[in-house]
Amino acid sequence: MTVNKYFQNPQYTAAELFSAGYCNLNCTYCYIPKRPFLKDVHQGILTRIRNGGFLKDLKSIYGEDLEFIGHWGTEPTLSIKEFIPFYKEAVKVFPKLKSILMSSNFMIDPENLISFIRELPSDRPLKVDIQISLDGPAWVTDKNRGLGTTVSIIENTKQFIHAINQLETPHDLIVHVKPTMDEKDISEFSKYSRMKEYYVFFDVYFSELFNLNTNNKISILTHCDPTISVPGNYDRDTGINFKSMLENQVKLKEISWKHITSPESAYYNRWAHRASYFGELFTKPRMFTCSSGDTQLGIMDKSGLFGSCHRMFYVNNPEYEKAVLETGLDKTTLRGVSTGGNQALKEHMIADINNGNNVVKFLYINRAFHDFISQFLASGTAIAMELAHSGLISPCYKDRHLATLLTLGTKSANCYLDEKCFHGSSYISSFSYFLLFGNGYFENILRRSLIKNVNER
Amino acid sequence: MSMKDDFTVWANKVKRFLNSEECLSIMKVDHKKGVFKVLDIIESHYDPYHEGYIPSEQEVKDIKEVAHMIFSVLEEIPISEDISYFILSLIHVLSTWNGNVWKDADFLLKLQYLERHVKNELTISESIVTLDKSAERLRGTVKGSNPPSLKISEHYFNLLEGE
């Protein structure tokens, strides 16, 4: 019985596949301890690709309803060539399949990705969306991803764009960048000159990509606003820097940029987009939550198992938990292990498709989070008001209504599975995001989105 | 008073509302633009007025859309005094134009119905039809907000019972 059989209409149409178990980089903000057991995980994944295990599980979980496949885990191009026979079969088994997504650090020979696209079955056009993990100029990317990575990523993406432009493919190819920043980067971006340097870097980068896209074989999306690393441990000072950074972005909008989308906060765009649906906040709250466990599931490395999304991939691996306890790298899991939150994640947010009761319980818990928002808003409002009274966020959040809006605002950044691990409940937001957004940043976003809304009407 | 002068007086009343704060509460920007456009179209028909002028299909379509928009407003939004005054002014502009230019009997009936609606003078049978439509829309809203979790709850409660 597929997961969608429990509903009137198919709810789950997207899969995040655990596609690679170890990584070729060791980024500063990555929470996964780079231990030898990751190679074993990767080997298990390769076996599952080769023996048809993934395909079998996808059929059992989604039936014919699968539309989107995302390759997640660590670096997907480490195994992407292995997926060619998988897709030859998948386009037949899943008649609605229309989109493939992956995020690559482009630190591996781009030929892996090029040959994957070349050999994708041409039965029907698929949308192939490739996210480039590039954080900005060398002083950001090299710091986060390792010395020399900036130059390598640029060269490899250029090589990729050039090669794709020589290909005849029926598929609709898209690339976009996904820059990630930690608290140190936010501190740098709070200086106007640094923020400008960042956008100039991407303007030049995109101009080079456009020059290579001679046959327009790829749609190059030009937004490049940085996003925060999640999970993150943000404090009040970072929140103040975050606000200064946003002010710099707004100032930089005045420059006429040639190749990039005008600078803006990625979170402003998310908020402004959602604002137009506020009338449906309590009737369709799922429009305001993440797609994890709502429309998508994470397909694990063990037969039959799936979780809410890629966040669950390592959760039930005892070696992972052991490595976290030894290294202290994954602070959320570390706390979750001591408080029991991690155990709650294992029990509630992972299910076995071959165990009906297990699946029903999983769906019940995940749907409850996405379909009802009052509890989340109530707890968040109380936390925000308390923080405002303590002087840790702006005093305006002593107002109940503004505190509720801030709670909703933080929802565009936080992860309900991290919250469950950390607090034992998905309905409680971490202080971290209130401190980050509640020190001027969200007020700015709110004010501008209201003005925009009035002007549009 | 000439046809053009009469139009100008009533069109100004409509425009005054369109430029007011309250307009934002009942109309989207596209609708607002649509009303302004229709006022321009009608003005062009009076300037100068030609007896027997046949409006283009597009012009009629734009004007009918505005009448339809008023209908939606009446169905969905509590009508304040200012909104009522705006709608009656607009109905006056449209029905005068219909009497002089388009001369369409169905459109006239529709405008008369809208006028009765604003003035709370609907007949019993018209009220029943209106309520029926409102109920249908409400059913749609309830169905639309029917969260998938309700369906899974049935299965979950069965499971608990079984345990």
C-alpha cells in the first residue's frame, strides 16, 4: 500500500533520495562528522542503486504518483553516473516523473554530470535543476569549503556549461547558485564594501557563464542572495549584523547590475511571496511550512525505510550517533541524544513502507504539523514576547501580534525536525532564529512587504 | 445636462472612491485598473456621441467584466455606505451607457439586479438564489480547507483501537 492510498488525493509526489554517503569536502558549517563509516554508507547506497532497491522502494512508497526526484545526502555527483540505468527504468515506471534536482559542490570532474545528462533517457523531456554550491568570493568560499575551492568551482561550472552547450538533449536544464553563510560571513557582510564585493563577484561569474551558454542550452537563474546555514547557533550580535547586512543589500539594489538579479534578502522574497496567502494561514497552513513530510519524503539507505526528508538520512545510523558524541560536531543531535529528542526523531519521523501501522503513525505525526499551525504560533509568540521583555530581541515584539508575525517569519528558515531533535517537539522554535531575525531584520522585511502589498493593491 | 456632463459627474464620484483608502479593502489592483479603463471607454463613446455607434466586442467584454466584479464584491464583502455609494454611481454610469450605446436588455436586467442587491431590495426568490450561491461557495471553501490530516486521523484512530 503506497503512502498516498491513505488520502483522497495524492499528497506525496516528491522524493529525496539518499544518493551519496561520503563527501569530497569538509565544509566548516557541515554538521556531519567525516568518519570512515561514511564510506560504508556510500557503498550501501551504490548497492541499492545497482540492485534496484531504490526503484523498488519508490514504487512501493509512491505508486505512480512520483513527480520529483532530488539527489541528496552528501555530494551527489559521486554516484550520479550509477543512476543512468535507474532513470531508464524510472521514466517507464513513473509516468508523471518530470523533474530531477541535485545540489553539487562542483569539486569533482564535471564529466560525471555531463555524461549523466547525455545519457538520461530521452523518452520525454525532464526538468533537470542543478544547484551550484558556491558561497561567494574566495574569502568566503575558500574559508568555508577549503583553500582553492573557489577557482575550482568556477572552472568546473564553466567547463560544464560549455560542454552542455555542445549537447543535443531534449531536457530542460536549469542551473542556479546556492550560497550559504555562517555567522562569521554575516559579520563580514554587515560591512557595505564586503557585501558589494560579494555581488560584484557573482555579476562577473554569471557574465562568464552567459558567454559560454552560446546555444542557450541551459537556463541560468541569476539570483545569488546568501542563505543562512541550518542548523545554526545564532546569537543577538549575529542578529544585529544580519540586519546591517540586509540594509547593505537594500542599498545595493540602487546599482544597475548587469548579470545578476538585483540584491535582496532571500528571506524577504519568501516572506513577500507568502504574505499574499495570509488569508489562508489557518485553512491551508501547509503553504507556510517546509515541504519535508508534507509533499516529499526522504528515501533512506536501508530497504523499505523512508523519513520526512534528507534530514533523516543519518539519524538511525548508530555509527553516526557515536561519531557525533565523539566529535561534538552536530550540536543538535548531540543535545537530542542527551534529551531523548533524537530518539523521538527515530521513532516518529522514519517509517517502513512494509509496516502499515508504522506508516500511518508517521503520516499522522507529520500531517499534524503541516495542517495545524495554532500550536506552533502560540508557543513561538510566547517565546518571542519573553525574549523581547528580556532585551534579547527588539522591544516591538512585546506586542503579541508582532511576536506572532516574527514566529511566522522564522518559519521560512528553521527546520521542524531539528526542533524535534533539540526540544523533543516540532512545535517549539529555537531561540537562535528569533535572535537572528528579531533584531531589526524582520522589522525591515515586514515594513517593506507591507508597503509593497499596499502599492500593488 | 448633456450626456457627457452627466457622465463626468457620476464618473468623478466613481473615481473619488477608486482613489480612496477604502477601495483597497474591496478591490485588487487589476480590478481598479479595469474600472478606470471602462470609464475611459465610455467617455470615448460620448466624445463626441454618435447615435447608432456599435461598441467593439472587446469594449463590451471589458464593461461586462466590471459588472461581474461588482457582483463578486457584493457577494463577498460587507457593504459600507461609501462602497454602496460607489457601486450605485458605477451602476448609473453603466446603465446610462447601456441605454445610449449598447442597448442590451440582458445587461440592463443584470444592472437592475445589482442595484436592488445594493439597496437590499432583492425579491425572495432572488435572495434564495443568492444564498444558494453563497452556500455553494462556502462548501467549496470548507472542502478546500479539508486538511489531509483528517483523513489519516481515521486510519490512526483505527490503529489505536486495534492496539
